Amino acid sequence: MNLILLGGPGAGKGTQAKKLIDKFQIPQISTGDILRAAVKEGTEMGRKAKEFMDAGKLVPDEVVIGIIKDRLAQPDCKKGFILDGFPRTVPQAEALDKVLMGLGNKIDHVVSIDVDEEALVTRLTGRRTCKNAACGQMFHIKFTPSKKEGVCDKCGTELYQRDDDNEATVRNRLATYNQATAPLIGYYTAKGLVRPIAGVGSIDDIFNKIVGIVSGGHSCACGR
Ligand code: AMP
């Protein structure tokens, strides 16, 4: 099962990807997580990427395409993968098609999680994430607060707010999404792969909708 999760920043791609990993035992590939790890390690790629990330802009295509090419060639991707935050531009999607063709593989489903823009701003500015990369559990200060403020319920590690989750950067990220990423809906619709779902309701409701889609259940585009 090779799945792309599409949706604006804060639509819930990462949250859903984490639940899908547990259910299907396939890796989540998040270019955002890979780039943040490079920033933290202080690699040259990380230093270059940070400027774009802090401004809410996209890291150049050739950088993320290189990351994805290496990652998809790893043996754990053979039985499937969940792409979260990639592709984000049409040239990235075209490069992905080429990489997968070279590996004798293809995308099976593109789930587009739709959420209203103002709701995304509220979600992102209140988002807190576990500092332990192996856990990565996410919370929201209003909607899903941790039991103890600033501490992960799952592993007890400190929570942090991402540098790019401030309102000004969030607005830039949304503008970037509308301009560069939204055209991917058309790209994958033309291939008959897009399955839109409403990204509102409980995390479990949304998860069940995705599971229904990837398991070949209800097949119209009504969002159920
Ligand atoms: P995310 O964690 O997916 O919200 O990504 C955080 C930031 O990393 C984005 O705002 C971009 O600056 C950068 N980034 C992540 N994935 C990509 C991508 N596929 N193409 C370009 N930039 C990306």
C-alpha cells in the first residue's frame, strides 16, 4: 500500500500517518521530519533548509526529491509507505512518478484531507509536539492538551512548539500551500487517484475514513 496524504499544514497528515503506521506496519515518510532532523543535527542541508522553513517557504525541489529518492530505495519501503508532506509541488510529483517507476512501484491512493483555513491557523498555533523524535506525539493546548502541561503523556518527554507554528509563518505556509501544493489535487485527479475526505471530527473518525479508503471500501468522492 503506497499512500500519499495531501492537505494543508495542520490538516492532520502527521497525526493520521502515525496511526496508519501502527495499523499497517509500513513507514511514514515525512520530508518535514527529515528536514527538521537535519536542522537539529546542523548538517549543511539542514542549515540551508532552515531559512526556507522559518519563512514558511518550500525547500527547493532538488533537495527534497534527493531525500525521497534515497528514502524510497530503503528496504522497509518495499511493502508500502505513507508519504506525509511530499510531494508539495507538481515537479516533485513528476519526480516521484519517475523514482517509483525506476523501482517498479506506483502510488495506490492519494487521500486529500480538507480543512477550513482559519481552523488550520487555530490548530497549528496551538500545536505542541513531543521532543522525543521516536515518539513525536502531538497535542493541542485547547483541543487535546497533555495531562501535565508541557509533558508528553505517552513517553514523559518535554513538549515543544515548532519554530514555524507562529501565526505569521503559518499564514505564509498556507499561502504557499494554495499556490504550489493545491494544484496536485488536479494532477492526481487526472490519474484517478484522489479521494477527498473532510478533515473535521474526531481523529478516530478521520482515521476510519482513511482505513476504509485504503482497504477498498466506500468508493465515491463524497467525503464519507
Ligand atoms: P511539514 O512538517 O510537512 O509541515 O514541513 C515543514 C516545512 O518543511 C515546510 O514548511 C517546508 O519549508 C519544508 N518542507 C517539508 N516538506 C517539503 C517538501 N516536500 N517540499 C519543500 N519543502 C518541504
